[in-house]
Amino acid sequence: MAGAMVIRNVEVDGRGGVDVRLEGGRIAEVGAGLARVANEVDGRGGALIPGLVDHHIHLLALAARAGSAALEGVADRAGLAAVLAAAAAAAPTGGWLRATGYHERIAGDLDRRVLDAIVPDKPLRVQHQTGSLWVLNSLALAAVLDGEPPPFVERDASGAPTGRIWRGDAWLRARLGSHPPDLGPVGRTLAACGVTAVTDASATTDASAAAYLVAARLPQRLTLMSHGPLVAPDDGAFAMGPLKILLDDHALPDLDAMTADIARARAEGRAVAVHCVTAGELAITLAAFEAAGARPGDRIEHGGVIPPDAIPTLRDLRLTVVTQPAFVFERGDRYLAEVDPAEQNDLYRCASLIAAGVPVAASSDAPYASPDPWSGIAAAVRRRTRAGLPIGEAERVDPAAALALYLADPADPGGPPRRVTRGAAADLCLLDAPLSEILGDPQAGRVGMTLVAGQVVHAAL
């Protein structure tokens, strides 16, 4: 019995007073009055559930956010100037400044001249809330440009760079020569939320980035997407995720280009995950899958806007939608102000997809929303904005269904929720009360212990 652990007095599948024995990284036995072992935990009547899975996250960007000025709460140009000026004053001489979470509602479209007026003497880069755009001031632009700018560096009518760089993350990293951020706090934060597995959805992941993520030894099981070739190691340090296709509404690819990407994924034995925030992005994606053929495991990432007439096509193509319920809470007030009321019910659908037979899974898209899955669970149930206003109430799901969005196997998002049962992997989340109480007011603070392969990676009991 060496190495065994028994978690006593827990609720499993609604039944209290249950003991669960773990051994060899798996659940060995579930029942009442199990034999004593040296390593025991008193569950105090709390629910023991499978560990939560974040099916779409950006780990390196989330870690880098710790050293950035946050702009999400900024309301206007004066507030923007105050936050950036304070960051500049605190930065060492010659040090780079990094800000995240910008949106045009703050001060309109940014370019290098706007940023120069605020921070003229230190290199500064500001990331748009979507993650698709960086805006650099003149000092930063001069530091990264060398010769003819690549096509994703925007230029004005005279040919001069505006400071706006679209989808240029990998190029920027190479030009900056910066060291990857510390992933330790990210792993600990996720473990404290009960997260035992993550899928990094970054299209830019290559062999070097994958090696860094593996070397960080995150406590979570790791699945990696990429747009380029990537080979999963034999030791299982990470699992191979789908081939990621990034779309931008202002520069949609032609149908042939998308079908070629799908064909390449098939040649590599991979499913396909397509970034679809807008109705236009979804339309070309569905056309490409209809032309090239879809298969189980193919995914729509975000599903930010799904018109009603697209739902039968999603079902018929057997596409999974990996959505982010927390955006309804975190950005909902802006959606109410900016999105046509006729389209507000199309935002981040959930209940209507499930009812139609479309597989649905949930995720954070952190750092572009909170990495806390319990916030996403609450948002899926309530469909309320930060101001408490309803948005798309018909898309509400009940608490158990909301939790299930985070419980599918990482290889099968939208599939059946994992269960605490004999033979299952001992990736577990122990809560401090029965599940009905937890789901009445979902909060990460109710996580008492998190285990991955039977090893404790977070303990608050």
C-alpha cells in the first residue's frame, strides 16, 4: 500500500460519507470505510470532483502580464496617460514598458504619435484587448525595426510605420530578445482554482516555446496547439493539440488558403481549431470545413458571435465550440453599448448550442479574461455584466451544466464530463462544502485541495 492516499468523508456524485483511495496516480477505490493508510486527508464532507480543465489559455502571455500595466479599468485618455506615466516613472532607465488590455473605447485608435505624447523617453508597447495588435511608440519602433518592415507592420499613406503591429508576436519576441516570463505563479494560481489540465491555444508555439513550457514544470497536464509543425515528446510532457488557424475580420484569408491549412493538419494527423470571434470569421470557417471536410476534434475557438442559422451547420459538421463565458461578465457592459441589440443574443452562446447537439466546452482565454474558471461558471449561469445587467439570458445554463463545461477530457472538449471513479486519473479538486452549496455561489476560494496524478499541488485545508 506504499504511496497510497485516502481522502475520507467526501461527497462523490451527490453521495456523502465516501472515501476515495488513490494509488499509482489513479483512483484505486471508491467506497465507505476503506482500509487505513499512512497518508490520509479528511475531506470534511466537501465535494470531490475531477480537476477542472481550461481548454483555451495563453500561458506565456498570462505570465508576462504580471509585469505589465493593466488598462482594463481605464476610462479615458486622461486615465490612460496617468497609468502609462506612472509605469514610466517606476521603470528603470532604458527599461521597456509593457501595457495590456487597451480598447478603442478608452482613447480611440492608438499609434506611435499618441504614445509619444504620453511616454516620449522610454520604449513602450501597448497590447490591444484582443491580443491581435501591439502599438509601439517611436523609441520602441526604432529598437525593433531594421531594414524593410515586415508586412504586418502597418504603414501610413507616406509609407512610414504607424507603430501598429498586427499578429507580430513571434517577430517582436525575436527582435526584443526578451527572456520568457516566470510561469511558476501561473501554475500556482491555476492550481488554487482547481485546474489540473490546460490547453495552450497559442498559434505561435514552436519547439523552443514548447521546451520552455515543459521546463517550467507546471503542475497542470499540458496540451499545446500550434500553427506550425510540432511534435509531442515520447515522455508525455505535453500532448499534441489541434493546428491553430488565426483569423482577423479585417484581413480574412481566401477559401483555398484555409482549406490548404486544414489539409496540412490532416497530413500531420491533427484536428483543427479556428479562431472565430466575429460572424464573418465564422462564415468563412464553416465554408472551409464544408469544402475540406470536418472531423471529430475540430473546434471553433471563442464563438464570439454565432448567428442562429449557423447552429445547424455547426451540428452537422460535428464541430466543437470552445467558448469563454467570463467575457459576458467582464466585457458585457461594452457589448451592450456597442453591439447591435439584434445581435446581442448571438454573443458567446451556450444553452442554444447544447440544445442543438453542438458540443460545447468552456475556457478562460487568459490573459484576455480572468484565469479563474469559477468566474466563468458563474457567468454561464447568470449571464450578467459587471453592472448587473442581463445579456443573452436565453443562453443561461444550470450550475451543473456550467461546471461540466470545464470537466471534459482535454483531448475531447465538449465530450462527457470526467468522473471520480475507479481507474480514472487522480486529477482531482476537493471543495470545502457539498457541491450544491458551492454551485450556489461559485468561487475559487472554496477549493480546498488540488491533486494531479495523486500528488497534492495546492492545499488550503
